[in-house]
Amino acid sequence: MLQILDEGHLTDAAGKQINFKNSLIILTSNLGIKELNEQANIGFEAATPEAQQKFANKYATTREAIMDEVKKFFRPEFLNRLDAIMVFNPLTEKNIEEIVKMQINELNSRLSSQKIGLTVKLGTGAAKAIAQATWSPTQGARGVRRFIEEKVENYISDTLLAKGKPKTGAVTIKVKDKEIVVE
């Protein structure tokens, strides 16, 4: 890494050079994951303005703790070569809801390209229910994709296979009796 960061290129054992001068290199780390998970739990439950302010204050303290851990783990000569170190805010419930909507839009795009004549719609409160059901502090939004595959895509596949011909219309994700259902 030091060769790339200092000289802007990397030379392999055969003397071949790879140029990194016009590259953006993003490094990720799980350092401070414990602090971020605790922070994420607070942020996901921050519904009132007071709770959101508490979340913002806690985030500043959490960021400092994470940066201290980064400084303990990485040597100063490595850290000094980095242009920026960013600690991202944990995902909020609203962020997860937006991810649910994006994943449904992506699924609709795939269905459209297959010319099945089928779309997926989110009923009232469905995005919020999916966000609450799938979010975890350790996994973030990864559960959203799994949920859509297991519940929605499997439902569509089963429906198409059972009918023997493509169904047209809309599949709706609803909340009924506090349960997420696909119809």
C-alpha cells in the first residue's frame, strides 16, 4: 500500500507497473464496529427530535472513540498518507425504508425487462414494516435483499409456475394484522 500511496504506482515481481495516479482508493475497516453497533441501535429508535439530538451527540462521542481505535491499530506513517478518514453515520429507519423502495424498483425493472407484465407495489406501511423486520445493527440493510428474494421473488416464481403461464398485473406487499404479506 505504501508504494501505491507514495509513488502512485505498483510494480510486480516481473517489473510490470500498474498506474494508480488517477485512481480513487477506498479502504474499509471493521474497527470500532462495537461502538457503531451501539450507535446504530440508538439511531434506529430515534423518532423524536430530542432522541435525534441525543443520537447526534452520541455519534460525536462514538466517532472520537472509533478514531482513537484507528490510531491505535494503524501506524502513523500509513495514516498520514491518507487524504481522509470517514466514519459514516449508522443507517436510520428512513434510510432502510428508502433501500426497500430502491430494491423494489430494481425488481420491477428486472420484471419489466422480462416482459412478464407483472409489477410489485408496496402497500401503505409496507416499506416501514420491511425496514423494521430486516434491519439489524450488525448487518445493516443486507436483510432487505434477502427478504425480497425469499418473500417476494419466491412468491412471484411460485405463482408463475403454478399457473403455467405468466400472470399479469401487480403483486402487492401489504401489512395485515402486523404481518407482512405478499398477494
